[in-house]
Amino acid sequence: MPGFATPLSGLNAASTALSTIANNLANLNTVAYKDMRPLFQDLFYQQMGSTGAGDPIQLGVGAAVDTIDSVFTRGNIEPTGVPTDVAIMGDGFFVTSQDGVQSFTRAGNFSVSDTGTLVTTDGQQVLGYAAVNGVIDTGQSLTAISVGRNQVSPPNATKNMKLSVNLDATAADGTTFSSQVPVYDSLGATHVLNVKFTKTDQNKWGYDISIPAAEVGTTGDPVSVKTGTLTFDNTGMLIDPNADVSPVTVSGLADGAADLSLTWNLYDQGSGVVTQLAGPSSTSTTYQDGFGTGTLESFQILGDGTVQGTFTNGQTMAIAQLALATFANQQGLLREGGNAFAPTLASGPPNLGTPNSGGRGSIAGSSLELSNVDMSKEFADLIVAQRGFQANARAITTFDEVMQETINLIRQ
């Protein structure tokens, strides 16, 4: 008599395949969803005997789902223009954490929490390597990536200043001309240095650099911090190729900052920027290389995972770097829902590091990886699974008819 268990096992296997395909199609637009593929295996066999040649005669008793693989091919990358969106170009998973438990995901549709950290849509913190004054130490432990407005760019005291000045060659001795340069101290405070030029002789101008008395804790007239003489040739150019003025030192700043020590650069790539030509004395440009304290204004994520911040003081620097994880056996990962994966004994522990290293992929900032589900393939698989289900259902009805005929033989 035929056994109903054999086609019933085929129905169960086909039903699982249909459910898997339906889940793939349901996640057609899920960010970074990875297609799933059911694979079947045959079950055990009954030994019915053997042939005269000794070959075994076996009867199979059905099929079952052997495994449901995840297909980790990369989905299409779509630019979004959203700075918190990130896609992985190649292998690897973002590392996230909630309540001290790490998870891993390919979905990079992140956002910024109320505490300024980068988080997933379900509130898990995105982990990486923090930067200290723009320097990233990848030897440290992973930490939540902070991109809030509380990020600060520290000040940098002025080390160099430059003035593009022309001094009137036709001016009479004793003529003066002044120009101001704002500079920054080690605390980020601004001070204005006044450079006063006085014509002392033909082709010679004295200079006196001073600072307001109140800024160095005194009263009265501005305090002179550097004096000297500039000499020009008969074409109006400085004649001393080593005439850069160094150091210009300002000590005893009233705000408690460290003493200023800077160089006044009179040359730019070998050409003097202070000239003496016939015409009104004037300053065309001033330059100094210091800056004050800045707060984070915006950020972008670079190809190596570096989160580069732009600050209100005009500076850009690294504030963090995303971490990626790879696994010896991706198929061993456990799906947790919400685009998250968890490691198992089969997957092995995560191998953590930075993008573009150790076989990990690169990062596409302001972009998202789309689902890798191929709708046309899924529809084709759906037809095959449907036909498999119908065939096994037909086998059951056929077995039922044979059983009915057997019962009718007994009645006769």
C-alpha cells in the first residue's frame, strides 16, 4: 500500500519554500535585506532487497528542507544625500550595541539620537573608534559614535602671520602707516596686534608691533612686543632674504593663556610680500594660522569609515571611525529581525577592524544598500515551488483513490 507520509513530506518542504519566497518578496524594499534560499534533501530509504547482481533495491520515503541559506551578495547602492546613511561596498557588518549586547547589521539607515550618538532605527548605538583631537586610535575599545553639537574643535594658537603691504616710496621721513592682524592664543581668545610702520630714511622703514595694554594686564598705551627695520632695494623689494621676523613674543596675557610666540613671514615662496613702491600705503591681505574653539556644524562619512566633522571655526577633523566586523562563516549568523544578526558557534566570533582593511569592504557615505532580492528570480522560484506543492498534493489524492479502490475490493 502507498504511504501518505512520502508526498506529505514533499508538501511540507514545498510549503517551507513558498514561505521563504514570500518572505523574500515581502522584504523586497527592506534596506540591505539578504535573500534567503531553501535547499532540500532526500530522507532515508527502505531496503527492499537486492537484484541478482547484488545491487540494492531501495525505496525513498520523502524529502525535507536541508537548510535555508542567506545569500550575502551585495545589493545595489543608492545615493541618498543623507549624511547619516552609510552603505558597505564589500564584506562586513556594522557593529551596534544595546544594553551591552552587540549585534551586527548591513543596514546603514542610521540617525542621530537625542544624546548625539549615531543609532539604528531601533535605537541601537553604532560603534566605532573615537578620535581625540582628530587622531584615531584603532587599538582602543569600541565606543558609541558621537556626532552631536557637543563635539568641540580645540583652539590653536597663532604660529605665523603675514601681511601683504605696500609702503609709499614717495612718503616723507617720519610718515607712519599701521595695519592690524587678529591672532589667537592657546585658549582660543582673539588679540589684535598693531603693526606700525614709520619711514626712517630712503628705502628704510621701521616697524613696531604692539598689543593693547589691557590684554597683557596693564594700563595706558599699547605695549610694544617687537621692533625692527625693513630695508628695500631700488626696485622696492626687500633686500634681506632672511628677513622673516621671529619670534614675536607676547607674554603675560590677561586671560591666563600661554605666551604667544609667532613668526612674521615677510616672504611667500621667495617673494617679498612687503614692498615699497610709489603709491598710497595700503594692506591688501592679512593671514594668520591660528583659530579659536569651534563646535560641530556638519559631518560626512568617508570611504575608510572616518567620520569627518566640519566645525564653526572653519576646521575639519576626524571625530570617529566606523568599525566593521567579518565572520569566518557568514552562514552561521543568526537572524534576529530588524536587519540584525547575532554570532553563533557556527559563525565564529567577530573579526573587528576598520573599513578597507583585513578583507573588509569600503564605505559609501550618504548612500544605502538596497535589498538584494531579485523579483524576477523569486517569481520563477515561486512557480517551481507551487508546481512542487501541486504535484505532491496530486500524489496524495492519487494515493487516496488507490486506498478507496482497495476498500471497495474488500466490500465486493
